[in-house]
Amino acid sequence: MTDLNTLGEIGLIDRIRQTIPKPTHKETIQGIGDDAAVFDWGDDFGLFCTDMLVEGIHFDLTYVPLKHLGYKAVTFAVSDIAAMNGLPIQITVSIGLSSRFTVEAIDELYAGIRAACKAYNIDLVGGDTTSSRSGLIISVSALGKVPKEAITYRDKAQVNDILCVTGDLGAAYMGLQLLEREKQVFMADSGMQPNLSEERTYLVQRQLRPEARTDIVHELRDLGVVPTAMIDVSDGLASELLHLCRQSKLGAIIFDENIPIDDQTYLAADEFNISPITAALNGGEDYELLFTVRPQAFEKLATNSRITAIGYISSDSKYVGLSTKAGQLTPIKAQGWQGIFSLT
Ligand code: ADP
Ligand code: MG
């Protein structure tokens, strides 16, 4: 028998993909392999994706309020729709519950889900409810749409495209470090109150209540810019950049001094003795968008403070590199996949 860790998550998904027959319906435009599946919906393309969160793996209820968790679960799915340059329309929410949850706890969870539906303008149209032996499980499936001419896949980047990222990176990871540290302090002495000062609010908020960048999808539409490729940053910039480059069969160079990092992320990284660049590259859970545009199209985005150019796409498909301020060039490697199944 083969240990799942010999494949890792990406290897496993790839193995499953190879066993699944190619789509047979003419309506199926894109199957496994992008942020969302794509189907022909007449005037528009329809988008469809699903995400699952498992207690103890994706969240820790000792410091994650259920209301925030509900919001975050919807954000995960909406972010994948945004990564196709689309907007969400409907979601279904499925939950697995153990007997330790109260009715009031589930009310809290749904208060967060409702708030997200309002913020993203989504109808909640169904789901499933089941019992669970391993705590809380939440799965959100989302349906969205995008005008056909605006669909954005992971694999259509072109040589010399400008690599852009929205917002800032690494903050959600530093927020997690802060929350984990408070948890350790609390467990050592349950009389201690969490010590999360005001300045840390941004980091904690980025971890607990991330926003999917549907605002950027609207903005790109208003400016008449269609990215050549796009992916959402759920697992860290390094991993997403490698996906985008591998699938586009091209390489890239990014510049460390251009990676957008908030001042609070710098301060916390310093305190935890973590490189802020490492937090941005490998931290994950930022839910920003990483996309490529033709150099001419970038001119329309250049003055936008929510979008930062971090590098460019190159023809050398074997090389995805980070150029440092000190003038060094180092290859970018993804982290976080190995050992993912080793928890149980
Ligand atoms: P994301 O991080 O954007 O949610 P994933 O890495 O989870 O994407 O998935 C990559 C692709 O693999 C997606 O197209 C997804 O639908 C597909 N996928 C993931 N898990 C499975 C599975 N168990 N069976 C079939 N397809 C899967
Ligand atoms: Mg994604």
C-alpha cells in the first residue's frame, strides 16, 4: 500500500484527474485544474467550485469565532470564482456537526454566512446537514458567471506579461502566529487574558475574516482590462505563482522589494523572527488575486493603489525566480504540501 504522503495533495489531485474521463458535454468548457470549473451558459460562462474546511485542520475554535468562520468559508469559495474573473450568484452550504455544538453556535455560524452573502451579493440556495465524529466540517459550493470575453484561466499567461498582485501578502499568516501564541499563553495559564493590542487588529482580521477580491473583478471590468491569467492566493504566493507558470508553460521573475507587505506584517515578522518575504511567499490564506496582464494593459492599472506589479513572465519555463534587493536571484519553491496527510 502507498502512503498518501508520497504523492502530497497536488500529486493526489493529479492522480484523481488522470482517472476521470474527459468531459463529454459540449457545455463543459473547463474541468479539473483551475480555480473553478467553467460551463457554457449561453451569453456568459458559468463557474462552479467547492471548498471544504475541517476543524483541527483549517481552523481552531479556541480562537476562531463561529461567526467569522462562517464568513471565511464563503470567502474561500467566492475567491475561486473571482480568480476566474467572475462574480458569484449562488452558494450551497453543507455542514457536518458533532453533538458538542449547540443550536446557538450554529446560529452564530449562519450569522457569518449571511453577512458574507450580503457583502458578496449571493443567494444561499441549499446545502446538506449531517453528523460528524470529528468536530465541525463546512463545505461551500459556489456558482458564478463571467462574460465569455472576460474569462481568465491559470494557463494563458504570455511572455513579458506583468505579474500583478492585489492588496498585501503575509498578514493572514502573521495573524495566525499571533493567535497561536495567545492560545499557548492561555493554555499555560487560563487566567491570562489575550493580549492582542490595537495595532494588531489588521493582522488578526486578515486571518479571521478575509475578503475575496470581487472589488477587483468589478474594477478590471470598469477599466476594460482582462488579465491573461489569474489565480487566487490561498496557499501563498510561491505555490500560486508556480501553478500559474507551470500551467502556462512559462517562467517568471519577481522582485522581493516589490512584494506588497503591510507595516504591521513587518513588525510582527520581526518579533517572531520570520522573514516577511517568507510570510508572503509561503504563508497563505491571503485571498488576494495574482494575475498577469499585457504590458500595454498594465498602463491602465499602474496608478491603482490596490494593485502592485511584482515581476514579469519569462520564456524560460524551467525557472521561476526571486530577485533580491541585494542583487541575488534564487529559485522559488513551493512549501506546505509535504506531510499534509500526516496528521492522523
Ligand atoms: P483551490 O486551491 O483553488 O481551491 P485546489 O488545489 O483545491 O484549488 O484544486 C485544484 C483543482 O483540482 C480544482 O480544479 C479542483 O476542482 C480539483 N480537485 C481538487 N480535489 C479534487 C477531487 N477530490 N476530485 C476531483 N477534482 C478535485
Ligand atoms: Mg483557488
